[in-house]
Amino acid sequence: MSVLAPGCSLVHITDGKSKSEPPPGQPPFGAVGDLVTEYLGPERRAGQGVLPNGTPDGEDKVLASAGLLGPDRIVVPGGEKLD
């Protein structure tokens, strides 16, 4: 069974967080992450458990195994509109 009809696209939108200096008006994700680590420790938490190795990655492989092409990544700087 296919979730997408032939010729359709999957669009995954996410916010990118980095430790670099954020643009004006954007949250300081790096500083927030440091503060969370200071109070909660270095292990990431998920519900009542912990994620000792962080959150898994490899989304590209998952999408390819589902028969999807790409990904094509488009980065839009914060605060800008797409036409």
C-alpha cells in the first residue's frame, strides 16, 4: 500500500537549530540548549525515559527505503517569506 499517489510530494518542514549566533529576533537555541543541559544533565529525555545516544537520525535512508526521491533541502532564513 502506498501513502502517496504517483507524482505527489512529501514536504517536511522543520526549524533548524544551531549553536551559532541567531539572527535578530530569533530565539538563542544554543544558549537554551546549554541551559537545559545545565539543569537536566547531558542525556536527552523522552517522556519518562532517556535517550542516551540522542534522537536517531538517518531520515534520508528512511525516505529512500519508502521509495521517495531526494531529499531536496531548501533553507529559508528566519523571518523571511516564501513567494
